[in-house]
Amino acid sequence: MTTGSAGGSSYPALTQSSRAAVAARLVEIVTLRHPEGLTQGQLDELTVVVEAQLSATELLHRFDLANGDEPAFTLPPPVGGVR
């Protein structure tokens, strides 16, 4: 596995301001889906989580993977099955 090679990646690099704009739009979508309203604290927390997810997604897309690459570990199913 090649790690961190951004040369072949076609995933767009987001600036901090564009990441914040995307996060704001995603938070706006969540507020539209929850017409009962969210507190300012919930909106602030949601913004932080969305920005972190955007950063993680951008980072993960920087790793070049071949079709046959496998994960370094697997997670067992939860005890008692999925509910």
C-alpha cells in the first residue's frame, strides 16, 4: 500500500474557508431536516463534528489504494448480533 501519495488523487483539496462553507451548508441541511429546532450548542457541536469528518474524508482520500488492497485489521461482529 502506498501511503499519503496525493499525486494521483483527484479528490479536491479544501481550504479552511471552503471546508467551513461546506460544513455550514451541511449544518443548514440538518436544521431543515429537524424543524423542531436545535439549540445553538447543538449547532456548534454539529459544526465541529462535520468539519472533523470533512478533514478525515479528505485525509483518507489521499491514500492510493489498489483494488486488491486489504485492511490491516478487521472488526468482529458485535456479540449477540446486530440490532
